[in-house]
Amino acid sequence: MEKYFEIFKNSYSGYFNYLISEITTFHWSNYFYGLIVISLLVWGLEILFPWRKDQKIFRKDFFLDTFYMFFNFFLLNLIVLIMLSNTAAQIFDDFLGLFGLKLDDLQLLDIGSLPYGLGLLVFFLISDFVQWNTHRLLHRVPWLWNFHKVHHSVKEMGFAAHLRYHWMEPVVYKSMLYLPIAIIGGFEANDVALIHFFNITIGHLNHANLGWDYGPLKYILNNPKMHIWHHSRKLPNRYGVNFGITLSLWDYLFRTNHIPYNGRDIELGFEGDEEFPVDFVGQELYPADIGHNPKD
């Protein structure tokens, strides 16, 4: 138990010190200012090239989504996520120890030994594919869908809607990613930062008030014209479409793509969302109410 208490204590003190360092220092891989710069740039594109020209610059829930953006990317880590992640990793290591194994023993591929560009591509493709499958689970498993409803409660799309999600979602994503990432060890922090900033940029663009599909690249990269159909209130099936996170490639390969026509003015949300809480606290507490009727 003493070991886990140290993990608990060090997780909070370590991440607090990291967060203060990010806010008070400037470097190219700074996540705090990187998020701000990307957000301002994409917001600027929304203002200059709006797809829905009657949508206000400060759209519906703009400030709620902006709060979600900083809460989920920084404060959530401080409050619970880093501690849970470090504790879960130790529990898994202890479990492997029962069989005389270590996490390094599970590594099947050292991407650090591959040529730089190839290793980065392998890491990116594996992590994006795992997240695509995790996203599908969020729509198919009833109790996970209750958490994911927070993201789908967006009624007007804008860049900051990208990071409106319940705090349980990153727990699920990180849990699903833990073993695959362990199997392909050897990546560096700077490599992760590059992919992180690329993913954030594409995610912001996907949710932005922009009518872009990137031409032939639409079959590879997720885009605003494709992703808006993922948020459509009326869907062609029970579980949704267009699950791509950064890549649209998986949806085209596994035939979960759906863009029947220009979706600029479609209604967003989900069936029954008129009863969904509109405030942050209500949305965070929503899954705890067992009276809901999730997809079955």
C-alpha cells in the first residue's frame, strides 16, 4: 500500500509542477500554448471562411466548450487522470510480475529502431486505429454511450466542440491504448508531441464551421464535411457513422463512411437530447443517473 500512496502523492505533485512549468516557460513542444495557438488559428479560419454564414462567431455554447477544452486537457489530468493512469500502470506491472514478466517483455516491435519517418508513421497508424475502434465502442456499448452523449450534445459545431467530452472518455481511450503502445515501445516524447499537435489540429478542423473536405485527401484525413454527419441527429443506423479521429481511412476501409449530401445545415445532437443537461456539472453527473435509457 505504501507504494501506491507514493504513486498517488507523486502523481499530483509531479503533474502540478509540470503544469506550472508549461505555463511559465516557452518551447516548441509546449502543450499549453500549443493548444492556444492551434485554437486561435482554427477559430480565425472559421471567422474568415464560415461554412454556415449565419452562425455567430460566439456560437451557442462557445464558452462552455472553451471551458471543457482547458478542463479536459489540463485540469482533468491534475484532478484525477494522471493518478489513475500511473496507478493502473503499476497494477498491470504487478500483475505481470506474478508470472515473472515485465512490461518490456511484451514489446514486439521497437519503433525506435526503424527509420525515423517510418517509426513515427507506425506509431501514428496503430494509435489512430485503436482510437477509431474505441470510438465505435463508445457508440455501441450502452453505458459508454451515456458518457459519450456529452460530446454529442453539441448543437452548433465549432472548433472548441472537439474537446467537449466527459472525463471518463480519456480513461477509456488510455486504457485501450495502453497495451498496444507497450507492444511498440521505443518512441520519444518529442515524437509524441508532433503527433499530438497534428491530431489536435485535425480534430479542431473537423468540428470547425468550415466547409472543407481536402479534395482527394478526404479518403485519408477526417474533415469537417465528413465529421458533421457523425454528429447528425438522424442517422442511417443505430450506432452512428464516420468514427474517424484523425484519419477517415478506417471508415472507408470498413464501410462506416456516410456522406449522403452536403450536411452544412443538418440538425445535430441525438434522440432525446432536449432533456440533456446544458451545464457542465449536469453533463458530468448525467451518466450517474441510472434512470436514463441508453441504446440497447
